[in-house]
Amino acid sequence: MAYLSLAIWIPIVFGIILLAVGRDDQPGTARWIALVGSLVSFLVTIPVITGFDNSTAAMQFVEKISWIPRFNVNYHLGVDGISMWFVPLTAFITVLVVGAGWEVITDRAHQYMGAFLIMSGLTVGVFSAVDGLLFYVFFEATLIPMYILIGIWGGPRRVYAAIKFFLYTLAGSLLMLIALIYLYYKSGGSFDILTWHKLPLPMDVQTLIFFAFLAAFAVKVPMWPVHTWLPDAHVEAPTGGSMVLAAIMLKLGAYGFLRFSLPIAPDASHEWSWLLITMSLIAVIYIGLVAMVQNDMKKLVAYSSIAHMGFVTLGFFFFSELGISGGLVQMVSHGFVSGAMFFSIGVLYDRVHSREIASYGGVVNTMPKFAAFAVFFGMANAGLPGTAGFIGEWMVILGAVKYNFWIGLLAATALIFGAAYTLWMVKRVYFGDVANDHVRELTDINVREFAILAILALCTLGMGLYPKPFTDVMHVSVTELIRHVGVSKL
């Protein structure tokens, strides 16, 4: 069965159907079509989990059809231990996003839901593509629905945020395209990514290719200093947009490092690892301090996302199994935790229409069920042992200490900042006496909101207590990647 193709095209087809038949006076119909489409899309990814063979680093569920024969471009799909978990994660988050916008989005609901479904399919395409040009097409196409979502359903400065998001990510990607075209000619006319992995390249070429990929992937992660588009995009995006942006789209850049930068330019990756480690440490420490002074909850969590993704890129450039596996685990856990954090902020915003921390206080008195979930996700965001937020960061810090004690110490110290800004926000929003009439009139979460938060809480707790299914899938592919990067191409 072509499970990867189904995971890509089912949500895209449902999204197109929504755009074609949806009407403004029938938001209920749009919601149900979107829910069915997202659930079916998620269900077809389950055989990818159950049928995955942990004992091989080879691509699995491979599909290959000639697409543009003249240029030897193929519709070539496959997943290995590095990419597998991101296929079901994307489909899973999309189901929750449809639920998150169920009652909230009344204006052009069919277009809103359709954009999310199309983006889900395109994102699965990025994680599944084994052809360089196909990867680029999917990678760039994900910008379009997110640009529309921020620009139409966003906040007061939505157009500014949408254009800034689009320009930043597009500019970096154009340099990547030049690198892809060079590799195509250098490999004798092949866009096959696995062929590029074996291509011998001189050091000066590797360096240029490494920085071309860095331009595209660093913006997408985003790494310091090209991170400034993310807080604006998050603050202006609707709740579902923030959930997908943090839980899925930031992972595209980090994934690109493992699929392109490290295996295609291994010598340049070693040569310039100090730069990536420095950029990651600045993201973890400096951005953590920036998060501490935020008054807007969404902006605070947006900056915390940059800090958490800093741990991901930090782990990748130690070239150790602990570091790379830790980074991958952090990517998956961040999907659950950041998605939950943004949904929690959305729950409050739907009731009070303010994201300012000062607008709240004592929420636990009027919304005890919701506050229990929100505090739990705050603990996970701070890296509490037993939650998904702890596992990846712990593995990366262990990898850092093995690589260099002082880098490990700096990374571990940064966890204190994470706990500080998260607990500071939790204390001021949820605890204490009821601060004002807005909080006094709050109603606790309904069944829909409870279900979404409960599902995310189970995922966060389950992964925190038993991460073995995730690390087992990654182990062989990560080991093979490290072996490959350890061999010089010079």
C-alpha cells in the first residue's frame, strides 16, 4: 500500500474539496468534512508506525514514479528512522487543530480548515521526499497555506507578520535551490538525495553547499540571529496556526540538517560545527532571557520555542548518538508540549480576548480543570522529569557534557531560565486571588477543549515515562548517519 502517498494526498484532496464546495453560511459542514479528512489522514499513517522495521537504516515504504523524465525528476518517497515519527505527528496535530478551531472559527471556516489540511499533506511530503526537487517543491509549498492563515485569520498586525514570515523563509530557500541544482549536475543528472550523500566533494564546494543549506534551514528552525520573524508570526497567527507552526513547521528546518547538510557536506559540517554550536547556545541562553521579560503569553511561548529548538540544533552538531537522538526526541516532544501551550493560551484568549499576562490572575479559582492541564504543560515546558519535555533536553545535555564539559554546563544552566520564565507566567496567570472581573466570569473548559488537552497530556506523559518506542525507531538510522558523517569525502 502506498501509505505515504495516501498521507500526503488525502488531506490535500479534502482541503481542495473544502475550498471548492464550502460556503460561508455552512461552517458546520466545513468542520465535519475537515474532521473526517484529518482523521482519515491520521489513520493511514498508523501502518507506517506498526509496519516500520527498526533493524535497518534503509528507506522504507518506498514509492518511485517518474515525474519529469527529461530532467530525471522522480516522485520518490520513503521514510527512515530519522523521518518516520514526523509523518504521524503531522497528521495527529492536524486533527487537534481542526478541533481547536471548531467553535472559534466562524468566518470562512471552509477556507481555514482547507488551508490546514493542504498544509498537512504538503508537510508530510517534506518528511517523505527522497528526491531533491520534490523536497524543494513541498518545502516551499508549505509557506503558502501558512501565509494565508496568518494573513487572513491573524491579529491586528497580521499582514506585516505574514509578509515577514514569507520573505524570511523564501530568501533562505533560494540559496538552497542553487545548491540543489549544483548537486544535480555534479551527480550526472540525478536529484536522488541518497545519491548526493555518496557524492565526493572538495572542501570549498562542501563549505558553499553547507552555508546554502544553512541559510534555508536556520531561518526555518529558526536559529539566532534569523529568528525575529517567529514571535511576530506566532502573536498574529490564530491558535491553530500557532499550534502547527510550533509543533510541525519549525521541525522542517531541523530535519533538513540531518537529511542534507550533515550527509552531503560532512567535512564542512565538522569544520563549521563550532559556529552552529555557538548559534544554538546563544538561542538557548539569550533567547531564554528574552522570554523572561515578555508581557504577552504568546510571545513568551514563541521565544521559548526558539530556545527549545536551540537544544535540537545543539545536539545535532556533537555528531554523537546521544546528541542527534536527543535532538530528534526533542523535536517530537516539542510538538506535543508547544502545541498544548499555544492551545492553552488560545482557550484563555477566546474568553478574555487578551494575551497579556497582566490581564489574568487566579484563573485556577474559576477554571480548575483547565488550570490543572495548563500547569502540567507549563511543567513539561520547563523540562520536568517524567514529561516529554525532559527526555530530549536531558539526552542533549548528556551529549554536550561528553563533547565538552563547559558547553554542557552552559546548556544545563539554560534549563534554569526555561523553568524561570515558564513558572513566572504560570504563577501570575493561574495562581493567587482572582485578579479582575474578566477572570471572575470565566467558565471552565467544555468537552471539546477537555478532550484536546487530555489527548496532548497523555502524549506528553506517555513519551516522558516511556520514550523507548521513539528512540528504538531512530537508533539504527542515527548510528548509520554518524558513521557516514565520520568518513571524509575529500
